[in-house]
Amino acid sequence: MTKLWVNWAGDQQCTPARLCAPRDQAELSAELARAAEAGHRVRVAGSGHSFTETCLTDGLLLDLSRMNRVLEADPATGLARVQAGTTLAALNARLDEYGLAFPNLGDIDVQTIAGATATGTHGTGGRLPNISAALHAVELMTADGHIVELTEESDPQAWRAARVGLGALGVVTAFTLKLVPSFVLEGVERPVPVDEVLADLDSYIDGNDHFEFYMFAHSPIAMTKRNNRVDLPAAPRPEPVDWFADILLSNHAFDALCRLARRRPGLIPWIQRGAAYAGSYRRQVDRSYRVFTSPRLFRFTEMEYAIPREHSVAAIREIKEIAQRFDSPMPIEVRWVAGDDAFLSPAGGRATCYIAVHQYQGMAHEPFFRACEAIFDRYDGRPHWGKRHYQTAETLRGRYPDWDRFAAVRRHYDPDGRFANAYLDRVLGPVSATEDAIDQLG
Ligand SMILES: Cc1cc2nc3c(=O)[nH]c(=O)nc-3n(C[C@H](O)[C@H](O)[C@H](O)COP(=O)(O)OP(=O)(O)OC[C@H]3O[C@@H](n4cnc5c(N)ncnc54)[C@H](O)[C@@H]3O)c2cc1C
């Protein structure tokens, strides 16, 4: 039986010594004991939607997709206990039955809740932090099979580390989520000149619950998306309309244009201007999670950086300009979130603008992404942990005020680096290097 594991984008793969999907804590702890005996290091894969090497291992690779239940939910308190391998899609549907919802979500819903929170996955909304801010408790199994329940009260330092933990502390087995009552969103998409958006950016961000836009390097038009809570009944679009908008236009037609661009890069400016011109007004009134997310059927790779919100306009202009010098048919996406206090959250301690650049499958991404990264570096950018970047522990440490605190928690929960891999060695450094930080735990 092949043990090859490949991520969604198809550009990260590994052949672990053992790949298994435990059904419960007992099976999981037996797997960890067996890995210890064999001297294997351990990683967990969620839905494989990270573009980085974060899941890769030649040791034990765990898949928690069979630990995928909502264990309990209480509409009165807004608290729900869920297993870590549950996908956001499954959670959204189940939680809605209890009248509960996430206050904010990203573009897609196929990630697991553990994978999404481990990398600081986010949506958009100047007043709303990233998805991991909806965590109320994290249940973690350490390498020796021991279970700890981390909350703000039980261990404030570990709590701030575990919310965006990069899979570096142990296997997350369950969460308690703090949710909000279900709500309906009105989503309005409208093309607006980029210059017009940037001239009045704060009003767009602060005047909407959720504001984002995407734009093409070679077009002056931004496709804006405003999602706002409304006191209206959900009016799901008829299925054929959904299919036409989300599947045919946004996926198949755009995929065909990208394939053409890959064959004939000289056409990219024309393709982008045409695609932006074809962008039209769209309105949707539906349950929040159906407005936030949509399917992504074609493959690409991505870099995304979190920069301080006050630099939004300057950085957006620079990224748009540099993108004109590289051959990528894909858009630049811009979003905003509120700051939070997780040690390694890219939005930690500051109101944040996220800027993402993409490259279509089979086209060179590295020169383009490196040129963008040089710009993000000047704005004290922090990379999305699940998206491509070229940083190391040395270049990142100064960008996170609580870096050493995270290192100390990591050393406490995984002193032997059993949950490390080459990616974590690169971006966090080896666990042993954190010895001098142990007194940070206080
Ligand atoms: C098409 C597409 C759209 C995307 N849209 C957005 C977006 O809108 N906003 C955004 O911020 N990001 C977005 N992303 C990035 C994505 O949300 C993150 O990369 C996320 O981490 C993927 O979740 P996953 O379940 O696939 O986790 P994986 O990628 O499989 O794993 C991510 C990390 O979590 C760890 N992990 C997973 N489960 C556990 C566990 N039980 N215990 C310990 N560690 C664990 C893994 O080891 C790994 O380090 C998108 C990615 C794609 C491909």
C-alpha cells in the first residue's frame, strides 16, 4: 500500500514511515507510543490545504479525519465541544442546527478546525480577529500520550501559544469553541477603481462588517466584496445560479484563462483586463457561512503576508506594481483583521492588513514571491504559516514580541522535538535552541 501523502496544491509530498487515522484517544496514544519506540517523529495533517512543508515527515503522519464529531453544543452559552479533525464545512452545518456560527471565516471551508487554527487562518473584518480567536479551550495530547486541557485560566502562557501552534506542541484532539448566534449576511460584490478604494480605504474597512477586494496587476479595477449582517431571512440562490457564479465563472472559466496564460504569458495583461472588466455586480443574502466561503477547484500556490494596517495603501500599491513585472495571471487579494494575543498569530498585537499573491500551477512562483517578500519585509511583514515564504527563525524572531515565550512553551510540552520537522526547524528553530528562553515561562 502506498504511503505517499500530497497536499491539496500538489506541490508538497512525503512518504511517511507510517500514515494512520486513529479513531479515538486510545488509538492515538498507542500510535504515539509505537512511534516513540521506532524513533519516529510525528506530524498531523489536516485537509492538506497549506502550501508550505508544514505537514511533511518521514516518521508518523497522523490523519484525524475520523475524530470528526461535534461532542456537545449549548446555544445558551455559545460553547461547543468539537473534535479536532472536523472540517469547517461539517462544523458550520452542524453548529447551525444549534443556532450557532463562527463570527468570521475565510474563503473556503474544507480545512479542519485544527489545521485552520494552527496556522492562524483568517477571514476579513477590521473589528474581527482570526479564526483561532474563537477558541475557548484546546485539548492537547503530548508525545507520552498525556492529555492536557489548555484555557486562559489554566495556563495563560500555553493558552496563548496553543491557539496558533503550528502543530509544534503536540496533537490537538479537541477544542471548545466560543461561537455567536447564527446570522444572515448580505454579500455585495462590485467592481470599483483601485484608486477610488485606496483613497477612502478606512471607510470601506470600518464601514462594513467584512470588507475585502481583489485586483489584477494589469487592471485598474478592484473587485470589492462587502459582507454585512442583515435582519433578513436567508434567501439561498437557486442551485443553477450558484453553479454558474461559483463553479462555471469563478472556477472553470478562470481556470481556462489561466491555462491560456501559462501557454502564452504575453497575453496576461489582456486576460487580466478582460477578467476584471467581466467582473460584475453580485448580491447574495444567505446564512453567514454560505456567504463567506466558496469552492476552489483549480490548483495554484500562494504567499500571504500580514502587515500593520497603517501601511495598507503603500504596500498594496507596491505589490500591484511589482506584480506587473512577473508573469502571473492570478489576482492579488487584500483583507483586514483585528489584532489578537496568540503568541505566533501573524495578526498578534496589531490591526492587520493581509495581502496575498498567487501563482497558477505549473508556472514559476519563486522569483515573483521573493520580490513580493522583499516588500513585505520592509513593512515588518509576518508570513501566513500555511502559505509560501522564505523566512527562517532568525529572520522571524524580531517580528514577534512573544517569540521566546512560544519557544519556552514548546520546550515544556515537546522537550525532545518529537513534533518537529524540517519546516519547523527552519521557521522556529530546533527545540534545543530554546533552552535560554525557558525562564520566560516565569
Ligand atoms: C484554496 C485555499 C484557500 C485558502 N483560503 C484561506 C483563507 O481564506 N484564509 C486563510 O487564512 N488561509 C487560507 N488558506 C490556507 C489554509 O486555511 C491553511 O493553510 C490551513 O492551515 C489549512 O488547514 P488544513 O486542515 O488543510 O491543515 P493542514 O494544511 O493539513 O495543516 C496545517 C497545520 O496544522 C497542523 N495540524 C493539523 N491538525 C492538527 C492537529 N490535530 N494537531 C496538531 N496540529 C495539527 C499541521 O501539522 C500543520 O502544521 C487557503 C488554502 C487553500 C488551499
